[in-house]
Amino acid sequence: LNSILIMVLGEGNQSSVTTFIFLGFSEYPHLQAPLFLVFLAIYTVTMVGNWFIIVVIKISPKLQAPMYFFLGHLSFLDFCYSNVFTPKLLETLVVEDRTISFSGCMAQFFFGCAFVITEMFMLAAMAYDRFVAVCNPLLYTVAMSRKLCALLVAGAYICGGLCSMTLMYSLLELSYCGPNIINHFGCEYSAILSLACSDPTFSQMACLVISIFSEACSLLVILTSYVFIVVTIIKMPSTGGLRKAFSTCASHLTAITIFHGTVLLLYCVPNSNSSWLLVKVATVFFTVVIPMLNPLIYSLRNKDVKETVRSLINFRFHSCS
């Protein structure tokens, strides 16, 4: 990616800025130490939780259904996404030097954007998986074949990479001649765009088109899937079947609500000086908190995961004793 950045920068971008400086939360010096401890604790839980989910799904024979195949990739995306922003955020809270190179900033934006858009499509694929599981339970293993699951996951990664590459290219086409101070703790799109000294119309249009495309496609699949799920649940004669269908979808619905709710809040905030604090707080929730919540949501609300974890703990305990 660095070689691509150098090639593009050498051909098109005429920026005089070679480094950016993060403001982070420097306007609240008394909160630096408490915020560092809080974010470090959340980051640790995120790393351990998502890695644990991946390992449990990998080694447990009970968790080989398509649903857990998608969940494993969701945990992998959260693991990677958290590593894009959180280490730099922790660094800006404890060191005086808050600089990042131009290419480093663009790389951070590329990977962060790619993982977010990929997760958006991954949640849509999981919604389709829940639709098949609830509406066609007898054909579930046939309809959700290994090949289809692999294609859905590959499609999510490809869409995330292509959309992110397009947005990064639109930013690289701009000129940055100063100031080089980013009023943020990471290379977020609107924060980078606000520093451009050339016409940002193309970049804004690219962001608008890609945002609408990814949100619309993802939400369309999710809403359509859950409309059919709700209709199927209403038609169920027994309360036991209704309860099982609801528990099947509850974790996924919770994750979707938190993820898309934060996305809409983050990108519907008007660009003004008074809104930057809200953007920072929303971005912290999006980049630091949400990757921690997903493994907790799925492990605490999923019966199979809880039983597998319980059996692994009992096995370890008995083997040690």
C-alpha cells in the first residue's frame, strides 16, 4: 500500500504537507490519564474477546454452522479495526509527539474505511443467513452451502476494499498546503477533508455516493430479511418456536442497531466547530467500544457459544486438577 501511495502522490498530489498533527483530546489535559486507562482496558477486552470468539469457533465442532462462520469473520474485522485506530489513540494520550506521516495517515484511513464497509456488508450477509435459518430451516444447510458462505464473505471484503480505495484516491487527488493540524485522534474522512486547500467537490461526491451505496445495499438486505423473518415468526403457532426464532436473531439485531445507529449519527452530524467534540465521541464509540461489544453481545446472548465456553472451561479445570 505504501508503494501505491508513493506512486499516486508522485503523479498527482502536489501537497507541501508531509506530516499531520493530531489534536486528540488535548483540550482536556486533566482527562488524558483517565481516558488512557479506560481506553486501554476496553482495548484489552476487545483483543481478548474477539480472539477468543475466533478460537472457540475454530476448535468447537458445535460451532461449524454458517452463522458462526460469519461471526468468526465479524470478530476478525473488529479485531483488525480496533488495531487501526486504538493504538494511535492511546499513544496521543501519553506522548507529546502526536504526529503521523502523510502516507501513514492515508494508510490508516484506507484500512479503517475498508474494515467498516466490509463489516457493513458482513452484517447484511448475516441477516440473509438468519432469514434462511428462520424461514427455511429444513433447507438451511443446503441453501447456506460452504461455497455460498465463502462467496458472501469474499464479496464483503472486495466491496470494502474497492470502496475504501476509491475514497483514498479521492483524498490523494487533493492538495494539502497547511495547516496540518487534524482536530481528531485519527485520520477520519471529514477531518482530513477539512485540511484540503484545493476543491474538494469530487471527494465529497465520492464519499456521498459510496456512503449511500454501502448503507442502502446493506440496510436493504437487512430490512428485507427481517420483514420476512417477522412475517414468519407471526405465523408460528407455538410460543416455543417463536421464542427460538427470536433468540436466533436477537444478538444480530442488537449488533446491527448499535453499528448502523452510530454510523448514521457520525455522518449526519453537520460540519461545524461545535460538532467536532460530538464527532470525536461518536468515533471513539465506533472505533473503540463497538469492537468490544460484538463479542460480548454474541457470547452472552448465544446459547451455543455459552455452552461451548462452559465446556472448555470445565475441560481445562478437570485437566489441570
